[in-house]
Amino acid sequence: MDGTSEDRADAMFRALADRTRRDILRRVLTGEHSVSALAEHYDMSFAAVQKHVAVLERAGLVTKRRRGREQLASGDVEAVRSVASMLAELEDLWRGRIDRIDTFLQGD
């Protein structure tokens, strides 16, 4: 991965490190939601939810558009797939190490 890809991966994982943001992402992956409708689900201010959505947007996991006075957020499925792909790559590396340890311990 080049530096830009690594920066994007860092932003994605930072965004996903927060449980509220993960929950918001789950909601917007099912369809477009207004930020005000999202805010109704959390015991925090509208501004706090708006900031969470902005973090997800900067990470490329969510897109926003305006409809009149409303801000509508939707999840980016391809971005989520790229996160899953990164995790699968790390899992493959880990499994390879475990396989090599097993082979070594078996004396092959």
C-alpha cells in the first residue's frame, strides 16, 4: 500500500473505533437517513451526531447530500468492502504464520 492508501486505512479504522460511529454506519448502510433522524437514536446532541457523521464521511465510509435543509447520509458499501478486504489480508498473514509454526512443531 502506498502512503495515501495507508492514510485512508488509518482514517477508516479510526472512524470504526467508536461504537456510535459503527452503529451509525450500520444504519446508513441499510439506506439513506437524515442526520436529524439519526440523532434521535442517540443520547447526545444533534451536533455530536453530526460530528460522528463527519468523521465517517472524512474516512470515506459515508456520503452526505443536501435535500433542502436536510443533510442525508448514506453508507458507501465499496468502502466497507475495502475495510473487510484489509482485514482478510491481515487474517491470511496471521494464518500463514500459524501454519508455519504448526509445520515447525510437527518437525516436517
